[in-house]
Amino acid sequence: MQVTPEDIDRYRRDGAIVLHGAFAEWVEPLRAGVARNMREPGPFGTENVRPGDGGGSFFDDYCNWQRIPEFTDFVRNSPAAAMAAQLMDSRTAQIFHDHVLVKEPGTPKKTPWHQDMPYYCVDGMQTGSYWIPLDPVGSDNTLRLVLGSHLWPKLVRPKRWAGGEDFYADTAQFMDLPEIEDGSFPILAPALEPGDAILFNYRVVHGANGNAGSGRRRAFSCRFLGDDAVYMERAGRTSPPYPGIDQVTGEKLREDWFPTVWRAD
């Protein structure tokens, strides 16, 4: 896809942009990668549906792009990194991690409203996370995003998805999540086809409804870091945790862990 100056301005203003057809030729390889990931989960593979949640299944797993060849191919050879860098207005794109999210039919469990950045060992404004549906989604079960929330003055207090507990013991630096559903905030909830994508800033508040339909809702996410992204020490174990990273706040994230996969030059 051709990234235009208007696209860059929209991403800077809204923190999110819809990219129709951006990865149409990557749908089948990514479906194969998701199937492999579900057969062979990594150490972070999780079932988010608990007893009392109404049944169904909500599987997620991350940090598998280096061991699942379909994901490696996407990170290295798709246009994702180049488009993310251009929309972030960055001269480089480092890969942060991948994330697979699968909601089976008849799963009422919601993805709660949240920002990604409070969970991450990252700070900066030049960030981009793709959400790529591998099945058709309507406005009822698509990703929902609060436009402009990347510009809020403080990050939202992170919670655990499965149980709703505070993610860190020290949460004083975070703000409470406002009431999103009262009509005060502009919400983007696009119907999408497989291979369409949403790119959004790590600071954008987003969430998703359950999957009440008869079809699966598979989604692949791939997250990139731009020029101003730096390591940030958090008040506890981050998600992903990256034990032994051995960095201090303000340093560029180490390239042996997070390779630069696209450069403008």
C-alpha cells in the first residue's frame, strides 16, 4: 500500500488507522502459523476463559515469531515493518513481538478496555501494533479503539485480563480508566475482511467484545518500535516479561533481542 501524508497525519492525530487489503496475500500463511502456534504453544500461551465466564475459549500467546516460520516470514518479508515505520514517521522499525488471539464461537469473554504500553518495558510515541483479522469480523466482534486516547496525559492502570486484578502492586503513576461506553469518546469499530489491518499506537485504549457468532475469530498482531522508543523500567514483571534484558530506563531497546527489520536508507 502507498502511505500518504494524510495517512501519517491521521495516525498522529487519532493513534489508529484502518488499512484495507494490506495483507491479503499473507492470510493463508498467517492462518497456518496460528494453527501451528495453537498446536505447539509457547511458554506464554494462555486460556483466558475461566469457570464462570460463560464458556467458549479465548486463547492467546506471544513472542513466537522467531520459532514459527510463517511468523518469521511475515516479520522479515511482508510490508508490515515499512508501513509501520512510515505511519509512525520513523526512519526505522524494530520488531517488539508478535501476539496471537483466538476467540472461538460462543465465547462471551470480552477483551477489557486497556492500553498496551503500561504492560510493556517501552516508552515513546513512535510505536505501532497491527491487528490483522484472519476471519471476517463485524462491528460486534472487531477490535474497538478510542481515537485520540494515545494523547491522554497519563497511562491507564493495567489489569490482568483473566481475573481483573491490578497488574502491578504500585499503580500510583497510572490513571483510572474513564467510562468508555457513555458516548463521551469517539470509538473506531470497523468491520474487516481477512487481510485488512488496524495499526494503532501502544497508548491507544482498545478492547473487544466476545465472539457470539458461529465462526472463529482469529487475529494476528505484530508490534513495532520506532526511532524514539526506549526501554522503560516498570513496577514489576512486564508482559512480555523479558527476564534478563539488563537495560536501564531511557536506553534504546537492544537490537540483539529486538532487531531492526526496516530502515529508510
